[in-house]
Amino acid sequence: MAVGTDGAVVDVAHLVKTYPGKEPVRAVRDISLRVERGEIFGFLGPNGAGKTTTIRCLLDVLRPSAGKISIFGLDARRDALAIHSRLGYLPGDVRLPGDLSAKQFLNRYSRLAGSEPVLLGRLLERFEIPLHRKLRAFSKGMRQMLLIIQAFMCDPELVILDEPTGGLDPLGQRSFDEFLLEEARRGLTVFMSSHILGEVERTCHRVAVIREGELVAVETIDRLRERAGQLVIVEFADGVDEAELRNVPGVQAVEHIEDGSYHVKLAGSIDPVIKALARHTIRRLAVEEAPLEEVFLKFYARDGKGAGGLPSAAEIRPE
């Protein structure tokens, strides 16, 4: 794998993209983010949030209305050809030439890229596709595996993936996740858009959340799990005052369940809860991670009321 510049591989500063018309549409609204070398960076948001528009600006397929994009320390517009020779790309929606076989398609792409498909053998071992079958006969899952292969086969320094696992079955998704993590350990940098939380949770180091063209958060996966908190399920052999549980530091909510147990939703350290519970006789105790979906539903909330405490765009841009 070629060696590029140190530090940020992708640096987006105050990106704005407005589509002109009688009623101009501001699809991307002043977003800033950085993707570091060797990082798998998730770009998460609902459909129509501005993910694909941002990616097309990174690739110089669309010209920004304002802002600056640097990739490998190069200007994304002025140095587009030099940048493209060092990256792989998987588009979110593409029509494949049905009259070509998979082998012909990969050979054609390799020639256009001007690079040797040095990872092709490894990829074909992991993603089994019928090389000599015409693409018109491929299932959706096989088409997606073919596009994954073409994005990675020339051993790029950066891969930009737009909804990469659409159409893959669970086995294909697991193979993709494993391959992505292996390549990141080798130094590959990945910018990956998705609207599927589980996809980014399994692979990404950090996640940016975009909503209606605006960046509402950039967090590590670990920090998001902290935000989601924990769920403590406890059943007492003796009586307990529910107010006692509610007053424990870090407890956000307490629910008394019909089976007699209490569900205690917790943010932060579990230590104060354990100390409070130790004053009682416990019949059953379980601790679970709260689902991250709750955090992201707050990020996606249009009125912003559920996302209290989120940093502003200026605050989340790393130095």
C-alpha cells in the first residue's frame, strides 16, 4: 500500500452545497470534519440527509457552493486526478453493463484506473462471485459484492463507500466487516456512509451524524455507547422505595415491571447503583447496554429537543 501524508487524510472545512432553481435547495449546510489515517469513519444519517451529496463533493463529481475539501493534503478540485489514482469508490446507486461478465468488468476497471488489481485474489476468496457470468444475470447481492471487489482490488489508500452493504446477506455482511477491519489495521482509511446503525457500530472508530444537511454530532463509538448508557435489571427479595433508586447519581429513569423487577436506566458509572443495591437483598441482577438506536433517534429528531448537549459544528471540528 502506498504511503501518503501524515495526519488527516480527508479534511472538510465549512462545506456548503446548494442546488439552484426557483427554490434553491441547500443540501449540505456548512459541515466540517476530518478523517485520520487508518480510521474507519462512519457518515450516518437518514435517507435524504445529504450523505451522497457530500461524497460527490469529495470526489469532485459535484462542485461545492462554498467551503474547502482536502484529500491527502491535496485540493479536491484542483488535484482531482492525482487524488482519484489513490482512492477506491463504491457508489450507492450504479447500473452495471449487463453484457459484460464480471471478469471483463473488473479488467476494464483496472485498465481505467491504471493500477494493478493486487488484492483481487484475496477479495475473490472472501467474496465468491461467478467471474464468467454476465452481469445481467447477477442478483443484487452479487452485484454489491462485485462493486466491493472493484473498490478495493487496486489497494487504495482511501476508500469512499456509499451504503456499502445494501443487498448483502448476513454472511456477506460479516465477510465485508472482517475484511474492512483487516484493511484498516494495514493502514487503509475508510469513509463510509450508511443509514444502518449496526453497520457502523460493528466497524467504525468514529461516526458523524448528518441531519437535513447539518452535522449534529461527531463521536467515537465508545462515546456513543456512554451516551446510550446501561440498563440495570434488578429484582429485590426485600422491599425498596422506588424514590431511593431514582435518587442514585446517574440514574435517568426507573420502571417497575409487572414481574416485580425494576428496570433502571443509567448514564455514567454503575458504581453508585451497585453501592445502593448492596443495602438490599437481591434476588436477580442483570446489566445490559442500552440500544444505541435511542441516541440516534435523538440525533434525528427534527425539533432538536431530544438532542440536548450536542456540540455545535464549530465545537466538533478537531484541531
